[in-house]
Amino acid sequence: MARYFTTEHEWIEVDGDTATIGITDHAQSQLGDLVFVEVPATGTELVKGKEAGVVESVKAASDVYSPVSGTVIESNGALEEDPSLVNSGAESEGWFYRLTIADTAELDGLMDEAAYKEFVAGLD
Amino acid sequence: MSDSTVIERPPATLPLDGWHRAAGARMVPFAGYAMPIQYPDGIIAEHEWTRTHAGLFDVSHMGQLTVGGTGAAAALEALLPADLQALAPGRMRYSLLLNDSGGVIDDLIVTNVSEGEPTYFLVVNGATKDGDIAHLRTHLPAGVVLTPLPELALLALQGPEAALVLDRVFPGIATELGFMEATSRLLGEVPVRIFRSGYTGEDGFELSLPAVDAVTLADRLMAEEEVRPIGLGARDSLRLEAGLPLYGHDLDIDVDPVTAGLAFAITKARRADGGFPGAGRINALLRDGAPMRRVGLVLEGRMAAREGSPVFAGEEQVGRVTSGGFSPTLGHPIALAFVDTAHIAPGTALFAEVRGKRLPATVARPPFVPHRYYRKGEA
């Protein structure tokens, strides 16, 4: 298994041709307290770089993008009831959805954890 | 060569800038200042703390100024619809700077601080203060003196324990002042103007003092266990629950006070004398009603309708949301909206459209969370 990161602050953990996706801890800390999370329903066809869901803090709504193209096989229903799971565990129990990856070549160019940390450090 | 170079002015710093950063605030640009949007506790915890204890807000970005001299009351009455001749020293009024077509240049609080010579203390919005001052300078007659006070800071202490806390710092203040009353005290040798007012719907105070002494007062208040610092994020969710309009969102130059639901700010005497800007149009709207009115909307679920969301009655668009968000106190979203007056009865079932979805939204009369102001004789 390998975990990659995007410049839009999503993480994607790859296991063969399936992957689990969420937003990063840095993203949740920037958003602040989340009050609403919309995740894609099972069966949704997602396109790399296109909208996959929405997160809302008290202040604002933000789009969440899919790091790769694929078909959603499971979404995290617990987030509907308790969006704060994303604040408490963005990169663990606050995952958004799992999908079947359409083309693993799309993973090329995503960052590993060290590169993402460097990317975030450069944002300040 | 190009003459289109844009020089962006970096945000100005508040007198408490270092204090906020030391407290772990995340600073964002707002109204030309770097301001704390939240502290490490987060917006929801800060919101709940203010509703249950006492929150300390730095609102030093707001404009403070005095208008004084013989004839100051009459001169101000020509620019805003408050009944200042009837405003006793130590009393405060919410009012509106109006233009000749009845549009709102700004909303503000005016306090009679006269000690001998007539003097009125105005607190105006941060983003509009320069324009307000220019407008006042242009319209006030000779002999009436406008004094901007940029060297002052403004702190707000808000919440059900605010009076208890402030009474330890200024003994007797909790019973001396009722809602919308003001006085002056000394903090050591520093003069502090104390207003029993605020923008959260809670009992509380606003404290004006020299910026150089702001840290001393902030530290003194933070020494009390009931007090925590509160950022702009919670200030916005608190004022929204209280149904209070935010200038530039729920209120602007193209909106008249009747549409904005602020007819209460135009007193009976002023309606009769008609001596304020836009009086002809505003009195006609008061008599005949405005085509749209500001209302509250209560939404279900957790997805919020925010500024700009269209509001529908069936298939017909009948309004738009002017500000909205999740209410931490109520646990569901709320909004303020301008809606055609055919659809403003409380309980009317409407929809707000968000990202292509129709969200059920029921008309309600703000405040969404009851005000808990301290009025003398009620306690």
C-alpha cells in the first residue's frame, strides 16, 4: 500500500486497483470546524481533478476534488452524521470514499508524504 | 511603461496584533486589517463559550469618532434618522447614515457623551469608516467638529458572564448600566469608555480606550477564568443567530431601511419631521410597504445556504440569501434573505437553491436565538 497527496490537499491510499481517499490534516486545520460533508454515492463515476464532494465549515463551503478517475465503491456514511470526524481524524476515520481506479497511470505525478510536507511548508 | 501597476497595501495591524498571535490566532485580512478569524479552540467552541460564559473580541478595526459643538445634534439629525434631541447623555442608539435616495451608507451606534458641550460618539463599520468620515466632513456645517479617533482600540466582552467579570474590573458597572447605556471609568489612570452593547445577542460591553493600553485591558480580562478570546468566525455566527445585519451583506447602499427590516431605527418623531436624507422615499415605503423584506430562513439538515443563493416559492424565484451558515446553537443552518413580501409570513415554506439542490427553507422572524440583553428593572 502506498499513500499519495495532491496539491489540492487530498490524500489517496492505493491498494492494488482500489484506493481510499480523504482530505489532509493540513486541509482540515485550514478549514476549521466542519459542519457538513458531502461524499459521492456508491457507483458515482469520478474524473481526476473534478469535483467529488463538498466540505463546509462554519464560514464557507469548499469543493473536494478526486485525485484519480474511477468508480466509487463505498462512501463514509459516518461523516453525514458527524462531520467533525474529519477534524479529529482527517487521514484515518475521516476518510471520504473508496474507488476502483480507472487508470493507475494517473497516480504518476502525485506527491509522496515527504514531498507533500515540503509543499505545505512552502505555502506559508 | 504601464500605468496600471496595482500597489496592494498590506493589511494594517491591530493594536493587539502580537497579543492575538501569541494566543495562537489564525490571522486573515478583513476590512483592511490582519484580524483573528479563530484561536486554537475553533469557531464552534468559541461560539459556544460566548453563549455560556464570556468572550473577548478585538473590534479595533471599527471606526470611532466624535461629532461635537453647538448644533451637533441637529446637524447629525440631518444625516441620520435617530431622534438625537431626545437622546439623554449616557444613552445609545442604533442608527443609519442615509443618502438622498434612502440607501444605507453605513449602520452605526451613536452615543450621547456630552459633558457640557454637546458631543456624540459614533462607532461605524471598519470597511466603511473612511467613506463615512468623508461623507460627514462634506455634510456637517461649520462649527460642528468631526474628530476621527484612530488612536483608540475597541474591545467587546460578550456573554452571560460578561457583567460578572467586568464588575470585578470596574466595580458597580453591572448594575450602573442597562442595555444601550454608556459611561466612563478609569483603568488605573487610563480613561475607558464603557458601552453596554454588542453584536452577539448576548448581554455584554464594548470598551473603548487608547490603543497603547489595549493589551493591559485584554490581559486583565483574560485573567478571569470566565473569559476566552473569540475570533471573527464566531463573531459572524453569533450575530447571524441574533439576526443582526452585517453591512456589505444584509445591508448596503442600494438597500433602504424598510426593506432591510430596520424601520425601528426611524423614530416616530423623525418620520413626522421628515428631515433626514431620503425621507420622502422612506416614509412612502413605511406607509405603502416595500416590495421585498429581509426575513430569516430556517433550513433542515446540515447543508447551508449562503450569500447569493436564490430563494424560490415553487418554481418562481422570490428572493436571495444575503448571509447564511450553520447555527452552532441550533444545530442546523439559518440564513437572512430578501424575499418578496407576498412570501414573508413566518412559517411560509420556501426553497433555497445550493449547488443545484433545492433545500427546504422556512420563513422565520429573527432572532433565531433569543436576545438576552440586560435591561434595568427586568432582572
